[in-house]
Amino acid sequence: MMSDFIRSTITICGALVFGLPWAGAQIPLIAEPVACLPIGDNAVAWAEVSELPPDSSVRLNFHRLNSEAEEFYWVAMYPHGDGRYWGIFPKPESHDVDRDDLEQQREDAKEDTRFNGKSLVAMDDDYFEDWLDELENEPVEYYVSANDALGIELARSEVLASFVFSSRECEVELTKVERGEADNLTVGETAFWQRGQLPFHWMCAGIVSRIDPDAVKRGDEVCRSCVPCPTAVGDIIYGYETRTVSPSRF
């Protein structure tokens, strides 16, 4: 069950999110708060975008909050009508919370202009401590951006963070269209070290292609060739389903 603190977190984030100008462009962007992501399953993100220039697109940018891999991944977001867009997160793996690492990321983000950890800076000290106490798994940080035809970022929303819970505690129902996208994801990379590597702390299931930082699309050479593919102790991917197996299998 979702605690009162988590419900208040969603409400507060919804009140604080606003579009930020980037590279001189004035494109209002609102990333809607995502209550949680379920371990081993997809979740959908929504955004409100207005005054989108011609030949531009909307992206959902995301990563796990871990200092070992600060670069983001991204997926395309699709128009729903009335200026709303939706996009699908890949399936998060289960990873323990590193409280010390999150606290250090927050302090580091206060001192420089990098974007990882910016969601933590927006929290005051007492709120941040309560938020840490609610964590059961490594959280996700994300934002929405508007990009031109060359992939150059024109504007971005506020950077937000979301909880990752078990599927029993975080129930997400996707539509048929959303599930179809979840089973055929193209994931964009923002750093060349991500090429040829498993997506950091995300499951391969459903990821079929990648786009590198030079905007070159390719079949996913790791995930598409890794079936069955171990993703975490106790889990192995068969096609797009996760089955629990004995750790002795690994």
C-alpha cells in the first residue's frame, strides 16, 4: 500500500513541476509525477508540451540514481492529444538502496550544474530524510525534453525522482497500445560507453533497438541476443516474461 508520505510526494511534485527554458527556446514542458515503477514491469510517463516547434520531438529521459552510471537513457514520447504525450519506461531491476550514495549525489548536485541528483536538491533536508526512509529500492530520476530533428535539446522539464517498488506494491496497467510499445522499445543512449552494455540496472525484456549519441539506430546487440538472459539473482528472462529460478542456476 502506498503510504501517506508517498501520496504527499506526488502532490507536491505535481505542484512544483514547470517548464524550463533551454538553449534560448521557450517551450513550456510539464513532466507529470510518476507515483512508482514496478520491479520487472513497465510504467508509463505523461507530459504536457505546448508550442512544440516543427520537426521536433519529445523524449522521456531517465536513469537509476546511482553514481556509478550518471548518464541518462531516453525513449520517444508520443502525442495523445491536447498537448499531452506519453512514453514507456523499461523494466527496472531490483537493486538495494545505497543511502550514503544518494546523500552524496545530493550534495554534489548542489555544487555543480550536472543534472543527475537535481531531483534531490529540490527537497529540503527534512523532506529528503523522510523520502529516504520510504525507499525500498534504488530510485529512478527522469525528465522530459523537447529535441530538434538533429536530437539537440531545446527545452527540458524539471528533473523528478520516482520510487521503485515490487509489483505487489506498485500496480501499473498499460493499455494495449502502451503494452505494444513496451514490448518493442527503442532506447536512446547519451554516452558511448552505453553501447554494447546491458542497460544499467534495467532489464533487457522488451528492448529491441538502440540509438547512439550520433543518432544512429541499430538493433540491440546485447538484449536481443540475450534470451534467456539473467538480470538479477533469482530472475531470468524468457522472451518477455520473468520467471523465478534458483540462484544456484547462475
